[in-house]
Amino acid sequence: MDLRFSPAEEAFRRELVAWLSVEVPKVGPPPDKDDWDGRRKFDLAWQRRLFDGGFAGIDWPKDVGGRGASPVEQMIYLSESEKAHAPYVGVNFVGLLHAGPTIATLGTTEQKNRYLPEILMGNEVWCQGFSEPSAGSDLAALETKAIRDGDEYVVSGQKIWTSHAQVADLCELLVRTSKEGPKHKGITWLIMDMRSPGIEVRPLKTIGGSTEFSEVFLNEVRIPIENRVGKENEGWKVAMVTFSFERGTAFLSDLIRSRELLKSLVQLSSIPGKSGKAKWESDALRQQVGLLSGELDGLWSLTRRNISQASKDGVPGIGGSVFKLYYSELRQRISDLAIKVLGQRLMSYDGFGDPVATEHVEAYIYSISMTIAAGTSQVQRNIIAERILGLPKESL
Ligand SMILES: Cc1cc2nc3c(=O)[nH]c(=O)nc-3n(C[C@H](O)[C@H](O)[C@H](O)COP(=O)(O)OP(=O)(O)OC[C@H]3O[C@@H](n4cnc5c(N)ncnc54)[C@H](O)[C@@H]3O)c2cc1C
């Protein structure tokens, strides 16, 4: 493992910083959080700008329009983008960060040629149809059934918590193709066109007030067999690759954003209160911020270790679970502290002209979901116990 940037990586960083300094100021204000058409347009427009500038899919293969660069350069890209306040990946999250990489790793040549360039060019949005009302942590229990009918699968069932479903063109979908044998051996990974007849999307309102995710009802939806990634009944293996990307590198820009939140918290606590004293004068607060900052540094090193491993293996390793577990809980502790520092300013959340308070309250609400999304903390602990520490398997 080498944690230093090579001369080529440093040159890449300089080129990127110069490009961002020109392009980011051209981006207008982001649309309202529940203006989904606006959000789709905004996020796709930024993706197109990245593509035209040669920065789309930094670590994707060149033959599908990516930059073919190393995961370390991807990390540089995320870090510098955050510093420059470039738009977040937004509704392109699933396509760019896990469906696309899964197809790039396991898809056929036809699938790579058909789907990957469209993601990179900002033409198509993806969503993830994995969870079901009775299959979340125990995902292998999923029941949405797919029956072969000639060259098609006929799919019926229900998905839930499908982020960005209402603006998605395509869905990475897990279906049950067999009930024989162990439950994880009868699952298949399919690409579903969200415009197919038989799909009904019902948005769900989150605690943050936006309709971030939806229930998706599937009623005899026809999916061509050429949309299958991997073999029939071997979708669990494909899903494991999807998860390694989702837990391995997809949270990276979030980690960088946490550092910004911590800085903002320090500024917030440095403002003198009515007594003339600033909260920052408290030793206890400074110690807590110092500790959180050290923990972020530790996670940054862990990330570089995971990325170094991904550079060798092509797929992020099991270290992604360690990162996801620690990071999501750390992020909640940062937000808990911010809420204490905000004090009465909490009351000016949303619509009262206090953008700093709004930013921290939104981050706090979002952080609650972080120990659930992409596999709960309890599930990550099970994975670490069994697959890293070699402890006995959980008896179900
Ligand atoms: C913001 C957000 C976005 C999401 N986006 C998507 C998406 O786009 N697509 C998608 O498919 N899904 C999505 N999800 C769903 C997410 O993957 C599930 O919520 C998650 O896997 C947990 O499943 P569940 O909600 O069914 O909870 P359950 O599995 O019912 O868990 C309930 C509780 O029991 C605990 N528990 C369960 N099993 C065990 C065990 N074996 N050992 C110890 N404790 C256990 C859990 O940790 C949890 O605390 C999203 C979730 C969130 C919060």
C-alpha cells in the first residue's frame, strides 16, 4: 500500500482543479428538494458537463467512455469536487456508483455498450429495486417473482424504499427465479426499463419532508432475457459485487462533506452568544471536535487503504463494511453535536432565512437514515464478525 500521490496523480489533480474553477461558477442554484423534474435536469446537466470535460466516470474503462483512471484519481476527483462546491452526484447515484460499476464488472459486451455510455453522458437515471416489505436486511428472502416466458421474464411483486424511482429510466432489479434449495440460490439480477407497462411508482414522504424514495409495484412486467446480468439464479453473486461498490466507494464524497460540516460547526460555535462568550471557549466542546476530527482522519486513511486494495482487485473489498459501519455512526455523532451547538437556532430551520441552521438540521435528519441505508449497522457488524473476524455464523 502506498498512501502518497504519484506525479501523474498530482498532475491529474491540478488539471481537475483548473477545470472546476471554470465550470462550477457556471452552475445555477440547485432546484427545490421536491422539484424532481428540476433535480433530474440539474443533476444530468452537471453529469453532461463532466462528460464533455473528460471527467465522467473517472475510474470507468475508456472503451465505454470513462477516463480509465485509477481509483486513487477517483478519490482525488471527489475530494476536489467537494472543496470546489461542485454539484453532488444526486439522482445519478445508483447509475454511476453501483449499477454502472456492476455492469462494467460482470455485464456482457452488449450490456456495457448499451448502458454505460448513457450513464456517463447524463442521459439515463437508474434506481435500485432490491428491498421489499419483507426483505431488507434479510434480502435473500425477496419474493418478487420472475417467470420465463420465451425470451422474456414476466415479473410481479413489490419493491420498497426505491430511491429516485420517480425519475429513473432504468432499475437494477433483484427477482426470484427459483424456490428450490437455499433462498440466495434462486435470485436473478435484471435490468428493468422503468417505462415498461405494469410498473406503478408511489412516492413515500421522508422525515426530511421530501419524496426521496417510493414503493414500486410490478404487475406482469416483461423484461427481455438479454437484460439479465450474470446467470439465472446466480444474481446473489452479482448483488454482492453491487454491494461492494455501494459500501466501498459510494460514501466517499459524503466523508469529504463531513469534514465541511465539522468546519461549519466550529465557525458556528465561535460566534459569541448573548453573554459575550462563544461556545468554542468550552474545553469540552473543543475536545469533542478534536476527537471527531481525528476519527475522520482515521476513516480517510481507511478509505485510502480500501482504495489501494480496489486498485489491485478491481472491486472494493470487505473493508467497505468496516468503513460504512464506522462512518454512518460517526456522522450521527457529528450531527448530534451540531444540534447541541445550534441551540435555539434550531427553531429557524427551513424557511426562516438561516441557511447554516437548515444545513445542519437537514444533515442531522439525513444522518438518521445512514445507519439503515445500504445495510444496517447490525448487518455490517454481522458481516465483519463472520467474514473478517472468522466468528461462527449467526444461527437463523
Ligand atoms: C435513505 C434510504 C435509502 C434507501 N434506498 C434504497 C434503494 O434505493 N433501493 C433499495 O432496494 N433499498 C433502499 N433502502 C432500503 C435499505 O436497504 C433497507 O432499509 C435496509 O436494508 C434495512 O432493511 P429494512 O428496512 O427492511 O429493515 P429490517 O431488515 O426489517 O431491520 C429492522 C431492524 O432489525 C435489525 N436486524 C435485522 N436483521 C438482523 C440480524 N440478522 N441481526 C441483527 N439485527 C438485525 C436491523 O438492523 C434493523 O435495526 C434505503 C433505505 C434508506 C434508509
